[in-house]
Amino acid sequence: MIDPFHILVGVSIAAWLGLFFFRGGFWRADQWLDGDGAPPQPWPPVVAVIPARDEAPTVGRAVASLLAQDYPGPFSVVVVDDASRDGTADAARAAAAGDGRLVVAAAAPLPGGWVGKPWVMRQGLEAAFGAEPEAVYVLFTDADIEHDPPLLRRLVAKAVGEDLDLVSLMALLRCRSFWERLLVPAFVFFFQKLYPFPLVNDPKRSPAAAAGGCMLVRRGALDHAGGLEAIRDRLIDDCALGALLKVHGPIWLGLTRRVRSLRPYDRLADLWSTVARTAFAQLGHSWVFLMATVLAMGVVYLIPPLAVVIGLVGRDPWLVTAGLAAWFMMAFACRATFVLYGRPAVSTLTLPLAALLFTLMTIDSARRHCLGRGGTWKGRRYGPANAGDG
């Protein structure tokens, strides 16, 4: 008789086969913004909007990288200071060194029904269209994001050339400390599995997402979709924006080495708090979805190495072979993403450990929600209404 654990191992193998063949080939990590594309004539006006709250250590580099863009058309940058207490606005102005293309605006107090970042983005739009009234595109980015000089030109060429309402790039996260090397490539892999980029980029398929560090949005498309008011209560604002826009037109999401996050995650607590802030909201604050997620993560990522150990101890060749097969499938699937982050091939075998930690973060996110501490970020707390990604 086959015991339940052997069945779970079989289910794990079947799950990996399903992920390989029925999830849009997300594991290839092959959606890249390559080349310059055909230059539009003329180059449309663009304005960048940076929401910033207590970002003095990084906002200067973010602003400087934008002002250094080699974009041939009209371009300006708006930093919206959201009641920072660390000199964020002064740091932004210092980085501009008098460049008149920078506008620093102060965000109005947060009204009821809005989450902080969408509200500040909305404030940024008002200031942006004052600075660049004819702007055709808006580049939403973050105060901890640094862009290479050709980046904006390539984004616009992609958007115009393929008639896209949104072009978004997932910033290359910092990967230097022990915890970053263990968890960051895994996080990016999990994000691609949750939102397969090839399916996001297929207008005929429903998955939709965006990465908040770099989102070039066509102004007319955003207005047509209802503006940022349509996602005013969404904690996961970038994916909500992607879902909002894809209903009305094509979007594109890709990987890059030309957009880099400057934010360090030197301690496990840094990454933990970031994930726990939104993980339960991602599940719609649903306990059923939480249990299903924990079960799925266990079967897909934890059962294979456990099968190897149990098989070796119990001298069960089938368990060892099946466990290794699933484990190596897992390692092969995440290899392209780990290469992006400069990790050696052997590091892919640590994916089960990363999966365990992310599962615990998700459980902790639910615990914090029960204690009334869910959705807390930079002094603000958001409730169950701010769930989901649209």
C-alpha cells in the first residue's frame, strides 16, 4: 500500500511539471527590454513622479539618475514629499543642483479612503501636469530607484512602437548581504510565478501586474481607466495599476539590469517586515487562501528535500529518487533568475529554505492582521479594505 507521504511526493512532481508546461514559461525569465527600438518622431513629453516619505538616504541618487537621462524629448521630474521628517525634500533639491526640470511638491494630508502611496502619486500627477502640461507619458518610480541614462528613451520607444498603455520593469534588487543572497532571487522567482511575465504581456490572457519601481504609463490610458482614484484603497498599488490598465489596453512587464533598487536588506528583519506588510493583503485577508497557500508551498517546495531525507533514513530508493527529481526540477526552474542575481548554480538548492521563510512571513502577516498591526508602513496603518491587487 502506498502511504500518504509517497502520494504527496508524487503530487509535488506533478506540480512542478504543471509549472513547467502550463504557467507561461515564467521560469525562463526571458522578458527583457532589449535595444532602443524605433525612435518615435517626435519624442513625446514625459514627466517622472517620485512619491517620497523619509527617503533622504536614497532620493538624491534617484533624482540625479533621472536628470541624467539622455531622453531627446521634453522631460521633467516631480518629487512629492509626503510629510518626511528626515530632509527628503532638501536631499532631492541638492541632487538637482539647480536643474529647473525638478519640481519638489508637498503632499496634502491623506484623506479617508486612500492608501498613502496612491494618494501621493495622485498629488504628483497634479504637480506633474503643472510642470509639463503636454506630457503624454508618466514615469512612476520610487525614491530608492536608480536608472541608467538610456532607460527612459528605451521605455518610451517600447511604449510608442508597440502601442502599450504600460511598460514596467522589475528593478534589480540589491543582493549583497547573506539574507539578500538567500531571499532576494527567490522573491523575484516567486513574483514571476505568481504573475508570469509572458502571460502578463499577452493581451489575450488575464494575468496582469506591474513593478512599482518603474512604470511608464500613457496619460490618456490612465485617465480612461478612471485614474488613480480607481486604486485609491489598494495597498499593493503597482499590481492593482497593472490590472486596471490591462482591462483597457496592452501592457508589458519585464526584467532589467538598468533599473536598480538602492534599498538595503542587511537583516532578516528588514525583508521580513517588507513581506509581512502586504502578504496577507495579497491573499485578500482570506484565511482559506492562507491555508491553501501554506499547503501549496509545503507540497511544492518542502516535500522534495524532506523526501530525500526520509528516503535516506528509511532506505527507500523511490523516495530518494522522487525527492531528488522534484528538487532538481525546482533548482532548474529558478536557475535563470538566480543567474540574473549572480548566484552560483548550487545556490538554487536553497530555494526550499527560502520558501519556508517566505511561508512563515505570510503566516506572520496574518498574525499581525489579527493583532491590528497589518498593513503598517512608515507610521501609517491600513485595514482589510486595502486588500488585493485589483
